[in-house]
Amino acid sequence: DTDEIDLVVQAVQYTGSCWFQEGVPFILIEAKNRAEATSQHMVSNLIRRLQTKRGNARIGMLFTTSKFTQDATMEVVKIAEGTLTVALVTPDEIVEWIESSDPNAYLDSLV
């Protein structure tokens, strides 16, 4: 109730997808509808939410209607060597995903 997660997706089984891991069923999704760039603070909040899910979520997706700051992108790079993954999704990528002939493959490329 206090996490203010916009959406939680449960992955049932998608073998062969890089983002699916047995026993880790949830993907946390945040969306930011703002004119200013989405900041590192918002990325850090999503990472913290992933860390507090007791291993039930390891992937977070952060959608923005604007762009991401450079420090937001660097925050994602900092966690890249661990088990958590955060995908930053821009408006152009949302459109490309919708128009993709293979949405699952496009999702794999984002994650």
C-alpha cells in the first residue's frame, strides 16, 4: 500500500526470455507523466522497491513521457552487475514496442 507501484506484472512462464527467472514472478512498473526529465531519484526509488520484495521481483520498468537524466541512466548502470535490472523506457521506445512485429523480442531488447 505504501510503495505506490503503478503496476505489478506476474510472469507466468516465458521460457527463452531474458527477463524471466523461475521463482521470481513479478515485474514492477512505474510510469512518470511529466514535462521535466525523469531523475536518478525516481530510478533509485524503483530499485529500492525491488530490493524490498524478498526476491519476488528482480526487474523494474520505468516509463517516462519525457526523457531520462544522465544520472538516472548512470544509476541503472551501477546496479547492472547485480541481480536486479531496471529498464528505462522512453516515449519513442513505447511507440516502437507497440508497432513491433515481435513485441516479446522487443521487450527482451529493452530489458
